Amino acid sequence: MLPRVLSDCLRSFFGLVTGTDGSLPEFEQLQVPRLRSDACRRLARALAEAYEVIYAAVMDPENCYSDPKSLVRHSPDQIRTILEI
């Protein structure tokens, strides 16, 4: 993937993760708090796992990204902390 495209995708990802792009309105429609909490927790885990795959691919020297740390500025552990998991 082109670095510019990857950067745009990660910017959108971080907007979702940090809440600057707003929350997911679908979760607000869940009336049962336990179900809403469970859905949020599962989504957070899925996002963290997806980021970890992307992070590993970008950091892998075989994929030839010239400056990988400028693309993936946060470690997977930092993402898990942001997502509170």
C-alpha cells in the first residue's frame, strides 16, 4: 500500500479510536447497558488486533517502507491503552 494511502487510513482509524470522529451511533441504540458495554469491548479488541497486524506489516523490513515509524507512530500496546483494554 502506498504510504500516503496508509497514512490517510490510519488517520481515520485514530479519529475513531480517540473519538474525534464521533462515537458509533449504532452502539447508542443498544438499550441494554450490558450489551452495549460488551459490544464496545469487542470492538475495541478487534480494532487493537487489526492495528497490531498493520503495525507488524509496516514495521517488517521486507515490506520496504522507508520510514515506518512515521506511519505507525503508536505501538500496539499504546493503542490498547487508548482503547482501555
